[in-house]
Amino acid sequence: MKKSKIQNASPLPFNVEGEFYIDERCDGCGQCLAMAIDNISFDASDVFCYIYRQPTTQKEENEIEQAMIFCPLCAIQSRNK
């Protein structure tokens, strides 16, 4: 990954448990949705995005990793990478 974790950014509570999460820096731009629609969604008020389903295939994992790279706020993180 080209971006590293930034300290003091807490995962949003809406994320499902697992490797990937979106943290509080998310501003809801939605750029990640275009890359990982099967795993990322908007909250009910369309203010931020969150991981609603962890990837179950290599394709989905690759899509989330692409979203991590292109997130302008580095808000998508992996607990393992």
C-alpha cells in the first residue's frame, strides 16, 4: 500500500468486524464506492462510508485495496497491512 496508517483516527462504529475498516477521517466523498460497492456503503444520512461486509473473494479484497490507495483522506485501513 502506498499510504500508511495515521495515528489517532478511530474506526467508525458502523464497520463490520474484520480486517478492513473506515475511520473517522471519512468525509463521505463516495470515491471508494465506485471501487468496492460490494463491501462499502454510505451511512443512513450519507455523511460517511463504512465497511458493511468484509471481502470474501480475492476480487473483493483487491477492490478494497484499490479504494485504500485512492481514498483522498487515507480513511480506509487494514488491520493486517
